[in-house]
Amino acid sequence: MNLKEYLAAGQKRTDQALERWLPAETAPPQTIHRAMRYSVFAGGKRIRPILCMEAARAVSDSAAGVENAACALELIHTYSLIHDDLPALDNDDLRRGRPTCHKVFGEAMAILAGDALLTLAFEVLAKADGVDDTGRARMVAELATASGTVGGMIGGQVNDLEGEGKTPDPALLESIHRAKTGALLRASLRLGAIFAGADPEQYDALSRFGEHAGLAFQIVDDLLDVEQSSEELGKTAGKDAAQHKITFPAVYGLEQSHWMAEQERLRAHAAIEIFGARAARLHELADLIVDRKT
């Protein structure tokens, strides 16, 4: 199948797993479940789950059930978006082309929906089939660390908030984005590797791929905020500059930022050469991350 068909299949597989884990809208308390499902099923490219499943496939032909680990990543990602959009943080009204969770359900329910998705992600990993207890524990620890304060997503968000209005600085920029975006994207590869029983060399290769792909992803995100419209992005464009955030274009300019994204793409490709043809889809995903327009 071509890349478009492959992505559609990965999105469908992820959504089917999410459907199994998320409570129905009719399950009490209904409001929180409607809010959770509203944000989870708002669209999204499902890049992190697809990377997780593809990492497992690069390691092993038998990784049945990896979609559960993959959907845990999407639950964490969606929770972070709900909270990011709140007035106390980025104060955004638009996400994935429609009103943000707090605009539809109110701030209190949006906070609780994010909390519930975060909690559910770890329930999913703790109950995951197809991996032994040691593997489950490693996946839980990896996702918790990638989502946390020390080199993880929340730590990156703190640096991002505290960096607003400061003079753009390369060291602070890297500390923000390697944690805020890069840690969870790297975890996507690592969870797939752990699930499939990767050996140390394979695990290291997939980790390095995740680091480079994650940095490329954030560079491109920063560029798209400058170069694309809100209609094209499905979220408010130009907010980084309006909020005086430290971004790659702010520190390095547009031309240099494009060059840096390309360098990270090349490093991501090089990281997974040990897999040969088994990594063909990962190579395509690295290209997609850099070439995307949304």
C-alpha cells in the first residue's frame, strides 16, 4: 500500500484500540466521557501511535497487541493538548479545526478530561497483553519519564512558559523542545521497541531515530506556525510570535531552521540503517515529519 493508505490503516488501528479503552459517552458520569472522546476523536494524524507500531514491526514480525501501547501515547498527547489550550497556558480557541475542549465543555471539565486521559494511559499500559510484566513495567516507566518534569514533556512546558518574553537563546530553546515535544516522540519509538523485545542495539537505534525525528517535528511545527494559515493548520497560526515564545525561527531565522530540520531528517535516516528494509516505513515517516504542511 502507498503511504497515504498506510497512514489511514494506522489511524484506523489506533482509533479501534482507543474505542475499546475509552468509556462510552453514555457511561456515567456522561459529561466527562463526552469531553474525553470529543478531544481524542477530533481527528489528529496519530503520528506517535504509528511510530510506536512501526518501531515494533521493525524489530519483530510478532508484535500483536502493540496498538494498546500505541494508543496510550495518543491519550497522553491529547491530554497535553487539552491542557495546553486552556486560558492559563496557551489560551487557544481552536484545535484540529474545531473549538477546543474548554470552549465546548468549560474549563473545569476540560481540566478533568485531561486528567482522566492521563490516568487512563497508564491503566492501558498496565493491562497490555502481548508483553511480560518486565516489559509492562519498562513501558510505564518510560512513558511516565517522558511525560514528567525532568527532561520530559511537563518540564519542557514549564521552560516554555517561563521563557516567554525572554531573549531567544539556543540553549533554552533546545531545553524546551527536546523535552516538550521530543521526549514523548522518542518514547513512541521506545515503547514499540520494548513491546517487541528489542535488543540493546535495536533499542538504541530506535531511540536515536526518535530523538532526531522529534527535534525535526518541533522545528517544522515552529515553521508552520509562521508560514501557514490557521485554516491550513487547524489551529491558531502566529501565536508563538504573539506570545513571544522562544522558537527555532525566532532564534535561527526561517532559512536556517529549514536547514536544521533537514539535518535532523538525515540523522534520523542514518540512525536506523541497521534495520535495512524492515525500517522502510520509518524512513517514510521521517520524511513525512519534515515535509508535512499541517
